Amino acid sequence: MKKLFWILLSATVLCACNDDDTQESPQPQASVEIGVGKLEFLPGGDPADGTNVVEVTSSGAWRLTGRKTWCTPSAVEGKSGDAVTFTADANPSSEPRSEVFTFICGGSTARLLVTQANDKIVECSEDRFDLDSEGGLIRLRMESNVEGFTAEIDPVATEWITPFTGASETRAMQTFYKYYRVAANDTYYPRSGSIVLSGEGLEPRSLPVHQAQTDMLRVDGETEYKGELTAGQMRVTVWSNIPFEVVIPEDARSWVTLASEVVEPEAWSSQEIVLDIAAAADFRMTQVSLATGVTALNQTLVIQQGEAKLLLFPDDNFREYLFGLGYIMVSGDGYLLTAEGAAATALDTYTTLWSKGGIASAEGIEAFTNLTTLNCMYGRLRALDISTTKVADLSKCVPNALETLHVGPNVTTVNFGSSSAWSDGKLYDYTTKSGSYPYSYYWSQSLVLSGENITTVNLWRNKLTTLDVSGCPNLQTLDCRMQNSELTTLTMSTSQMGKVTVTKDSTTQIVYK
């Protein structure tokens, strides 16, 4: 029994010794270390301090984790002693950004923080402002992430550019709405200024503000040449800051010529304009235009040779009507026709002036020698002399309260009969308001009619009591029958006796003179 005990004890000791001989030795702990814990990049992608390399020391193989959206490592795994180069894209946002990368070796890790700064951003709605001479408000919308950002007016322009209102803010980026009032530029020169943007770390930036000049063309000295019939010359000094041309009417180019060169001005400056004027046999007149393309700035030079008979237009309505058409101009104590007026072929006072009672005097109309059409209906005319005109149709010269009518060589027929305007048998005074017109314009009680080529006259159904046709030497036919037989006296010349066929009422007596 004792022997068995020692046998078992020996076996147990032997087994214990065998277990100690086969057990593994403890392994060293894994490790990984990096030379830097943070890399910084500039907004454009360059390293902030010139360093973008990370050296790795590890106890064994390592691997790298982390997002690679904008920052890219040159390797994602390696061994101890390897170097990893990081590159960054440019930062397009208005805010800084960062990314964390982790180096792993066994159970050991090392964190790398990569950051990138945001750019200094100033975004403007406009790069420059251009205004006309009248000025006005300008609106500048700006977004910036710059600390202490300001928008100031250049000191040289503070007299004509002034702040108008304040600003508003959002969260990350500041949004500024700046308003500036630009005063009218009443000078003849353009001007420039700027709005200067500045802030911490921001290079000052200027937004130019340009304002146009007030356009002008001005003539110094006399704009009217009044000379003898001999040859002459007109000289004027013209100030301008815009191009212009000298326009001579076509019908005057044979005797008015431009003798100086017209220079296009680069700024407000003067130049002399010289016009040569040829000798004349009789009075003549023209208007030379200094044309800019802007009607309000155009200037007119009047050239007159010889003495002209001044015209009078005593009727205010008629005179203003002609002024409105540009047909007359003031000359001393009277008026002269313009080139347009001298060429005019039609006048229509009825359409323009009927609501004002038409015209009461057509004095001055004799100067319109090219006139072929005349409409002066429903006026207050007592006299009408169109003997110097080319008017042939008188149908639109009545109704009027005419007492004398002198027509030109183109009139052969005077037909004022059978008109409903005076067929009601009543005589209206032309100063009495009545009906749809402000006045009733009907025939007066006497009329003197004259015209060298009148051959036919029809005057009936009106309220004349006396009629004189002695001034119609070529009259052949006269019908002057009156409603209610009110015409009592018909005056004719002795040279018309026996040469004119007269149809009249029995109560009308012919008197020869």
C-alpha cells in the first residue's frame, strides 16, 4: 500500500513538470505612433506650415481609416517607418472644415486631425455701377464671412455719393444690403468714385461708380445772321461735350456752305463753326441746324440776307398753332417764316382749335405761298385773304362770319350754297355759345368777294343782305338766290355789265360801280 502511494506521487510530480516545460512566453503589446497629431491646410489646398507628411512608427503592420472626401492620404496601410503624404482640395465653402483619420495597429490607434481654413469671401451683386446724369439710388447686395467687414464711400466722392440705409445679417455669412444715393450731375463732365470693401485679412476691394455728364450743346454769341445781299460769313463758337453735325437745308446748299471742320469733342470744349454765304439778288432766309440727335439740345442758326417784311399774327390761337408746328419764329417786333413754314402746303386750324373757338384773324396767312389746303371751318373769321396762296378748294373755309374773302389764282368756283349750316333761316352771332360747338359760326350779313380767276359763284340759302362781286373780273355765272329773299343789294363792276349771267331774287337790286 505504501509502495502504491509513492508510485502515484512520483507520477503527479512528473506531470507537473511536463506542463511547465510546454507553456508559451507572454507576447509584447502592439503599438502605433505618428509624428504629428494635426495637419493644417490653407483654403487653396497648400499646407499651412509647409508640412503635409506623417511618419508612422508601429510594432507591426498598420492600416488607416477615415473619410477621403476632400483630403486624400498617399497610403491606407503600411509598416513601421513608412511616411504618409496628405493632400487637400481647395475649400469652396465659406466655412472651415476638418476630418479625422485613425492609424490602427493591433489594438493600438493613433488619431490625426486634418483641418482646412475657409477663404475670405466677399460676394457682391455688382462689379461696378454706371448712372446717367440724373443720378438716383444704387443697391449693393454683399455676402461676407470677414470679421469687421465694411463698405465705405471713397472720400473723393462723398459729396455726390451718400449712404441711404443700413444693413441686415444672416447666420454664417453676413448679408449686407447697402443703398447709396447718387446726386444729379449738373456738370458737363463725367465723374467717377468708388465704394471700398474692407475687413480683417481682406485686401481692400473697390467697386467703381461712374456717372455720366450732363449732355450739352451751346452756342456763344449771336445765332442770327442778318446781312446785306452781298456775300458774307457767319462765325459762331459752339461748346459741346457730345457729337453734333451742321445740317444745311437742301434748298439753301447752293448759297450756304460749311467752311470749317466739325471736330467730335472728347470732353466739354469749344470750336468755331464758319458758314460762307453767297451773294443774293433778293431777300432770302434759311435755318441751319446744329443737330445732336437729342431734339432738346439742338440749336438753330438763322441766316437772313436783305430786308424782310416782318409778319404779324395778332390772333393768339393762330400764332400758337403756327409756333407749335415750327412754322414761324420771332424776329424783332414781328415774325418770320421758318424754312418748314415756307415749304408748308397745308394748314388745319379746325381740327386743332375748334374747341377754343377757332381763329378770329388769319392775318399773316398770306406769307404761306405754297399753301394748297386750308381748313379753317367753324372759326370766327371776319376777313380771309388767301390771294397769295395756291388754295383752290374753299369748301373748308366756311362756316365763318366772313365779310371779306380774297382768293388766289387757283380758285375758279365759289360754291357756298345748299349747306345745312345756315339753312334754318336764322342769323347767329358768332360770339354766342350754342349747340355742340363753343360758338355758332355762320355768315355775316355782308360779303365782299374777290378773285381774279373766279368764273362761277353760288351763294344761296344764307342770310346776306349785301354782296359785292366787283372784284371778280372774270366772273361768268352768279347764283345769289336767298331764302326769304333777304339779299337786297348786289354790287358789280361796270365791266361786268352784260357779261355775267345772274340768278337772283326779285327783291335784289344790282348796283354797278
